[in-house]
Amino acid sequence: MNPDNYLYLAAVLFAIGAAGVLLRRNAIVVFMCVELMLNAANLAFVSFARKQSSGGTPNLDGQVIAFFTMVVAAAEVVVGLAIIMMIFRSRRSASVDDAALLRR
């Protein structure tokens, strides 16, 4: 399969994630859309690395960057879900609009 097809898929997934972040109000849905955008970026990294590989020697730079992005995403999940749970406990809502009320 052509690596360009993977780049098109990554662009579509990133656009879906960006639309979800901009249009939705539920914090869990926004959080999942951010994860979708990170996965699209990982797919693009691996696709670009595969495009740049020469002959029989594979270029592993994209896989290494994708691995570190997954580590950062795992840390984000831990911190983000803890914040969402604290907002839900105090406000009984997972709405992004209610998060601004926590400054008081």
C-alpha cells in the first residue's frame, strides 16, 4: 500500500479530532478527540519515516517519535482523567464550560 494513503487517513483522523475538540462540550469527548489527534500524528510520523526509508534499510525515526508521543499521551490520560473526575465530583457535570467555574 502506498504511504500517501496513510497520510490521507492521518489527515482525515486529525480533522475529525479537531472538529470534535472545537464542537463538543463534554470533557470526556473532547479528551477522546485529543487522543484521536495524537494517534493521527503518530500515523503521520510513521508514514513519513516509511516514505524516507531507502532501499532495504528501514528508517525507524518515525516509530521512535511515535513511541515517545504514546508515552506523553499515557501521562496525559492519567492527569486529564484525574482533573475531569475532580470537576465531576465538585460540579456533577463533565461539561467543559463548568471547568472555568473552578477558578473561584
